[in-house]
Amino acid sequence: MFTIKTIDNYFKKNLESQMKILLVTSAEIEKNKVNEVLKPLDGQTEILQYNIDSSKFYIGKFGNYNVVHVQTKIGSQGEGASTLAIDKALNVWDIKMVVMIGIAFGRGANFNQKIGDILISKNIFRNDFFGDFYAVNSGTDFPSGVSR
């Protein structure tokens, strides 16, 4: 495990130009796997944490890349869920790429999918969590790769 140092707005401003990649996790196992490989930025001895409102952003190195990591609640809607968490990150940081690290709802062998596969979407659909299952709202989809 690593140690964390909370940073203020001034420190964050100095890092903004270096942070172009946002890593997003939802499930606890996803977060734990990212934390296993996240290292301090060059020149730092700790993973950095920036807090704004109820959002916590972890800043470190993922392989050779400086990244911001955010943990969301499972699902796309509601406070702390992926839609609002990613929107918040895009407004707080100068992010150019969002990488959602995860298990893709555990689709598995029936969908010709294996651990380690990279899934690239053509469209992004809104997902909601209802009790013990997910329901996909197929009425609204957005093309991926659209920049703001």
C-alpha cells in the first residue's frame, strides 16, 4: 500500500498541465488493482490526493504516465456515480483522455471477452443500477470519442 498526501489548490494548479489522463474505477476490486500499480509522481514520495466538494482525486504515475484516478459509485446516475464524477473531473482537470478500468459488467466468455482485453466503444449508453441487476436505458446513447 502507499501513503497519501492531501494537496491544496495551489499545489493542484502546479500539476494541472501534467495531468491529461483520467482513470475511472467503480468496483472495489478495480480500485484495488489500480492502487497496486499506482506510484508517486516523479519528485514525490507519496500518492497525492486532491479533494473538492465530495470528490476525491488521486494523482500518481500509472506505468510511465501521470494520471488522475477517481473512484465512482457503481452505476451512471446519481451523486458519486460515473456520469457526475467524470463530469466533475473534466471540469477540475485539463483531461484529454478518460480510461474506464473495469470488468465491463462481467460479460465474460459468452461475449468472446477475456481478462486483459481492451474494449473500445462506438457508443456510450446510460446504465442504472436497480437492486441486484443493471438495466440499460437504450433510448439515449452518445458517440464515443466526442471531445468537449
